Amino acid sequence: GENVEQHPSTLSVQEGDSAVIKCTYSDSASNYFPWYKQELGKGPQLIIDIRSNVGEKKDQRIAVTLNKTAKHFSLHITETQPEDSAVYFCAALDDFGNEKLTFGTGTRLTIIP
Amino acid sequence: GAGVSQSPSNKVTEKGKDVELRCDPISGHTALYWYRQSLGQGLEFLIYFQGNSAPDKSGLPSDRFSAERTGGSVSTLTIQRTQQEDSAVYLCASSLAGSTDTQYFGPGTRLTVL
């Protein structure tokens, strides 16, 4: 089955700086890669996703890049703000009719004012 | 509109007792998922319901775990003879049709087994 590894497990950045979180996946057939943000006491919320037919997607301060050859994808947050502090999860969905998302173990991002 | 709701928000039980966790998905969503999130860990898939199809139970960790979805809407996750290792946050999510549609998560139920 699919295996998703996520790094780093914790990340602290100064407010205004950029943050990058990286994930690798094992199943070359995977074709959908969402990123979720989880705030304390809440369920995860989708913030951006990318499909295997594109290499990059942006939404304001958030971007995701995908390298299918290397089987890794990354989340980039620019101009970080205190409200970006949360736990971020990457996930991957394979293409063999398997409807299960496999999640990474999460990155706790702390923005230092 | 209303999001995914779960009840109870917290549940403390004694080892060996049975517990039932409830999920109300977003109206009109045909897909429903249960996940388990242990402290400091990612989300572990448990079970997936899609319309009237047979559920995908491949993530259930043991036969003490079961789930049903009545009328294609509300779902109940039941854990029998709870063990301390069952302590976790149980998250429910729903999506319009399938896994490539956005999954909307509920706030979770925090289960503590003493």
C-alpha cells in the first residue's frame, strides 16, 4: 500500500518568512495530493490540493509543488502570519480504485511574532 | 451551511466497556470516512462508506471495531470491549462523491479509556 513520509515534524519560522513542508510517497500510481491544516481542537481542513497532471498550484500565500519522478510534493507558505500556526498534514490517493487517503504524520508549524 | 458534526465531543470510559461514536455528515454527501488520530500521529483510515456500496472496512484494527451508516446519512462507529490503546481522537469526514472530492472533517470525538 501507499506510504507517505512528511518532514519536518516541527517547524518554527519568524513571522513574514516562508515555510516549506515536504512529503514523499511510495506508490507511483498516486494521482491526488491534498494538504490539510489542523488547528487545536478542530478537525483538519483542506487548504490546497494538486493532481498528478500539474506540477504546481498556487492560492494566494500558499503553493504546492509536485515532482512525480521523485515522488515528492511540498507545501510552501510565504509571508507567514501568526494564524498560520497549526499542524499541517499531507496525503496521497492512489489510482487503483482505492478510495483511501494515506496521510503523513504531520508538521507542527509555529510562527514566531 | 452546517458542517460535519460529531458526538460526543469527549468520551471517557472504563476498559472493557462498549462505546458508540456518532457522525452526522454534510447533507447530500454520499461518501463518509472514519479516521483515528493518536497523540502526535497522522490520521489512520478506519472505514469508508460510499452510497449503497459495501463499505471498505480494510482499516478497522480489530473485530472489536464496527461501523454502520443508516439511510446513507448518519454513521455510528462502535468499539466493543474498549482497551487503553483505543484512546485517541476519532474523526469523521464526508465528501460529495469520493476521495478526490474535498473531505470535510468534523471536530472529532476524543476517547479516553481508563
